[in-house]
Amino acid sequence: MNYSTIKKVVAGSLLSVATLAASAQEGTTSSAKVFGGSSQYRTWSIGVTGGVLSPIGPFGTNDYNDWEANFGYGLYIKKQLAPSFGLKLDAHRGKLSGKADGATAAGFPSEFSTDLNYAVSLKGVVNVGTVSFLSRQKNVGFFVQGGAGLTGYEPNEDGNSRSELFIPVGAGVSFKLGEVVALNLGYDVNFLDADNLDGNWKNGSSNKDRWSYGYAGLEFTLGNKSKPSLQWSNPVAMMYDELKDPSLRQEVEALKTRVSTLENTVNQLSADADGDGVSDRFDKCPGTPAGTVVDGAGCPIQLPTAAAATGTYGNIQFEFDSSVLKTSSYPTLDKLSADLRANSAASLNLDGYASAEGTDAYNMNLSKDRANSVKTYLVNSGVDASRINATGYGEANPVASNSTEEGRVQNRRVEIKVN
């Protein structure tokens, strides 16, 4: 293919690009957050390329110094892993040919022609810059790429097919034409791990062949067009916009107000002026004396005669399904501890009980835990553990009816019996 034909091909390609660009501008993309995750972007794309293949490179010497330009074409698929980096599975093919002057041609045919059947490589593509620094979506980007691959070719001089490893290195520039289509212009140099691309060997393995591929191509981003392409996203500009966005600042101020309101509510819920274990907000009987046994509404519980007969110490009450001592029990237990330490001859029985919710076995264990909680408090306050007998009786011996909540509250107890 001569230069005139190549020019016609390139001109036709650019005309097609302009037509596709006009049709690709439809649709608008939704906004995306810097830290919103990859699911808010489109990350897959495919591309086609066409351009000039030549058996030369900018580095080193070539067996045939009078090179010829031939048409080449290719395609690729790319996965964008970050705005600045992607992986590309690339392939191209075409024809390579050249001639040699008298000095170079010694021992070689005066010209060669090789069919490049395929050149497949995996490349890393790094976006190194843009001219759209303050835009959320970039419109022009510069990239470099490199990787490794396998090529198969057939020099026409000997008709033998060969396959060799090669290293592609290149650079280029991308132009965003729409939400789907981009135009890429690039130049790759492919370093072959052999010296037989032209069918001839020169200086053994120390002189490796190479070829260049200058191309123009179209890249089509796959996925829902309502999502922006990760390749064209500019996280620096997005972060700047988000930080200065008035609506975002309003949301932050509103959040501060909600947090302040929540803190005030929590403080109100935790306030307990009379120390009976019931929040002031729900306490229907505020100001109860310290040590008074109260119900869930903060009102004193009138203990029946049977409970009063246990001695001068009231029963120790517990919350539903709990063996944790209420702070309102501490004055009673402190007085009991002081009396026991003052009278070393006295002993103590702690009888634990539960209301009728739950199974018998569960309530038996719960009643034992309640009795042991009282014993642990007294032992920690200085009473000898051998003087205290803690026993659980489960649902037995209720002091009130289990059919009402007021009755069940009274049955959740530990009775104190001093001997």
C-alpha cells in the first residue's frame, strides 16, 4: 500500500469519526461521588484501530533501512480499574515490507515482505495527564502503555510460519467525542524477541527486529449511558466540586442540627434525679426516697404482708429477664452488709425467684443468678461467703399474681432472711 492509499484511508476514518461523534452526544450522565464505589461507573470498553505498519523503531538499527509503510488494523477490549489505570487485551495484524541499500543488503535479499498474521498482547494503560483539570469529566487525555504478547508471522522469502514473544511500548492521546465514543491516536513500538521478522538473521540474537504501529481508532464504552465512564472521570475536580457544593454544605449543617437534637434527647432519657432507675421523662412518681422499690413507672411498690414478714430488709427487685442489680437496691444491701459485719454470729439465706414468663428451667437458672448477684455484692463489701446461702426457686412461691405486670414485677425478687 502506497502513501496515497494510506492518506485516503486515514481521511475516510476521520470522516467516519466525525459522523459517529455527532450521534454519540445523546444522553446525559448521572452525577457520581468520589467515594461512591466502582458500580456507579462504566468500566468496560472495546475499540477498533487502523493505521500504518512499518518494520522500524526509534531505537537501534534495522536489517532493511529503506522501510515501507503498509496498512494495519486491530481491535481490543479494555477494563478500566481506576481513572488513571486500565488493562487492555490488544490485537493487530497487517503486512511488513522493506528494502535495503547495497551496504546493508550484503548477504540478504534486496527486499522482503512478511505477513503479520497476529500480534496479541496484554497491556497496562496509564492515563498520565489531561487538559481538563477543573472538569468532572475529562475531554482530552494522554496515555502511555506497555506489556507483553505473542505474535505469529510468515516471511514470504522462506514461507515458514513463526511465533515469537514481543514487548509493546507506546503512547497516545484520547479525545472524548461523546458518552459512548472516543477517538484515540497512538504510536506503538513492538520489540521482537528474535531477528527473523524479515526472514533473515543478522548478528545472531544480539540484533532483535522491531516494528511500529501508528494508528487512529474508535473506542466504545459499554454499559448504561446514564453512568459516567471511569476512564473520563476526574476525581480531583469531583472532590473539589463536592467540597464547595452549597447543597452539600446545607446537608452537613442539617446533619449537625439532627445530631444536636439527638444528643439532647439522649440526655433527657438518661436523667434520673431521684436515682430510682427510671428516667425522669418516664417517671410518674418523681422524688421517691432513696432505696424505695419502684415499678416500671417509677412509683413505689406496696409489698404484701408475706414479703414484709421476711425481716427488716425489703426484697431486692430485678428487671425483666435480668439478674443485674438495680442501683436502687444498693442502700438496702449496704445496710445489710453493715449489720452482718457488725454481728459475726448471724447468717443469711438469699432466696431467688422469677416471674412466670419463659420455661421452668430457664426461670430456675435466672432465679439462681439473681440470688448469686446479691451474694456477690455482699461478699465484695466484706461479708464472709460461708455465712451466705444463695438458692434459686424459679417460679415457685409467687407473692403476687403473674397475670398482671404489677404482680410479675413483685415476683422478680430475692428475699433476704437473716438467721
